[in-house]
Amino acid sequence: MLLAATFLMWGGFFMVIPMIGLHFINDLGWAASSIGLILAVRQFTQQGLTVFGGALADRLGVRVLILSGLLVRSLGFALMGFATNFVTLMLASLLAALGGALFDAPRNAAIAALTQDHNRAKFYALGGVIGNLGMTIGPLVGTLLFKIGFTTVALVSAACYVLTLLLTSIFLPNVKTSSGGNPNKPLAGLGVVFGDSRFVLFTVFLMGYWLMFSQFSIAISLAAVAVAHTKDAVSWVYILNALMSVVLQYPVSRFLAGRVKPMQAVMIGMGIMAIGIGSLAFASSIVLFLLSLVVLGFGGVIAAPSIQTTTAKLANPKLLGSYFGVNALSLAVGGGLGNLVGGTLYQTSLQLELPWLPWVVFSGVGFLCAFGLAFLNASMQQQRANQTSQ
């Protein structure tokens, strides 16, 4: 059921999100920075509140949180289709964000609770393949529906979440992700997580991954249209990235298993992503642009499943919801800043005639965070070695 939900949710999300920039910027003439701000606020709100969604799941169980989130997300995306001004679009985005905050960490915690150490990485890889199938089909369907109108895109996207709501209500049991704890302090687990310095640093360095990945929603989509001179380029970008994940993610994960530790895989993947996004500075044709995205996507194929595996490995098994909730702050800050800075930097690069500017900035941040993970991993290995010798 969780795999089916992953497909529908990714498909519904990526059906509408790439079309927001095309509709409001290209068709209605809004400033790219204003759409970047709305996407950033949605990101900050969703992943910021996910901290509490994860902690509440530890107390209430995952089912009620996931169902509530799916309902609110569907209302937000439906309202988005009727937005004609900044305030309405912001309100719709906040509703969508609140829905995601309610279901995101509980869903990840449920996966961690229903898997074991020996098959967890394989499940995350398979989930990545399923999600990227949704990511492939979503933009393609969105592009086709966009010819009818943005309202149609938004309503069909909302319908995907309604269908997920129905499947979840029928098939998902109320998985427990916590044992013990003080029922009078439902958020007490957050104190434990924030006191875990290794996990906090891991979360901070992950922000570089999400800053780079978030550019698919705005800077990369806008640049693809500018280079290819057609709006269909947005679907090309998403389909290429998703197909790489569908074809490569599971076999690459199987190959790396036992050879590279999960945190090392995240570090290597982020470094390759930084190379790919930096090379967009030299992509003067659609062929070179897509080749750069191949490098960027391959880095993501290596890093993505290992992020969830590392999170589960570092987490206290009695507080899975709280750990996954706090980890979502990496997406809140990294993805939120990525959307805000991505739209602003792209617009600034056009005004200053410096097309390389956004890609160099994103690449630099990616490399910095990858090196940070390398130092954290080395420190953890040294600590384990010291404990063994004692």
C-alpha cells in the first residue's frame, strides 16, 4: 500500500509543481522571484511542521496523521487551480504544505518500522523507483493537461491524493513507531533528537542535497525552456531524471550495498550532483543541458535511497517518527532556500547577463555540504574505533 501511495503522491505532486512556474511566470507574467518565494514558503512550512507531525505520529500512530495530511494536501492543490492573485496562491501552497507536514514523517517512519536492517535499503531503493515512475508520468500528464488549462492540472493532481486517501483508509494499519515515553509530553522525543549532535549535523549537511534537488522545480525548469525554446522541455527534464532513477536506482543500490556505507554513498552522490549542476553553466544547447542533468541525476540515484537508510540507522528505534520529523528540516531549509534563491538568482542572472551565476552558487554549496558529510563520517568512524580499542 505504501508503494502504491508513493506512486500516486509523487505523480500528483510533480504533475502540478513544474506547471506553477510556467502558468504564473510565463503565461500570467508574474516575477520569478515571487513564485520562488511561494515555493520557498511552502517548503519551509511543510518540512518545518513535519517535525511535529513525526513526533505526534510516535504518540498517535501513523494512520490518523497520514489520512489527515492527504485530505488537507488535496484541498490545497485543488484551490491552487483557482488562484488568480498572490494571496490565494500563497494560501493554497500553505494548505498543501500543512498536508505534507502531517503525512511525510509518519509515512517514512512507517516504512522504517515495517522493514528490517537487512531489507530496508532495498525497500527504499524500490520506493525510489516507484516514486520516480510517478515523477516520470506526473510531468508528462501535467504537460498534456496544461494544454486544457492549469485548473485542470491542479484538480487532477488533487484527485491523486484523494485516491491515496481512500487506499490508505482501507489498507494501512495503525503502525506504531514508538514504545514507552511520557503520554503527557507527546513532543518529548524532539528533545532527544536535538540532543543527538551526530544526527543534527547529518541533517544540516543534507541541506545541500535538497538545495540542488529543488532547482528542478524552478531554476532548471525555467532554464530548460529558455534553452530549448519550448515548454515541453520541462517534461523532458523530469522524465530524464525520473527514468534514470527507474532504470539505475535499484541496481546501483544493490551494487553499493556491502561495498559503500550509506553515509558514504550520500557523500559521493552529493559530490557528483555538485559537478552536474555546476556544469549547467556551460550548457549552451539542449543536448549539453540534458547531459549535465544526466550527471546531476546519477548523483541523486546514488544519494537518495541512502539518505533514508542513514536516517533510520542513526535514529533511536524507539523514536522513529521524531527522528524522521527532525530530518525533514534539511528539506525545509535546503529546499526552501533553494526555491527562494533559485528563482531570485535565475532572474538576477538574466538581468546581469551572467548565465553561469546560479549554477556556480548551487555547485559550491553542494561541494561544501559533501565535504561536511565526509568529515562527520570520519569523526564517527574514529569514535567507533576508539570505543573498540577501549
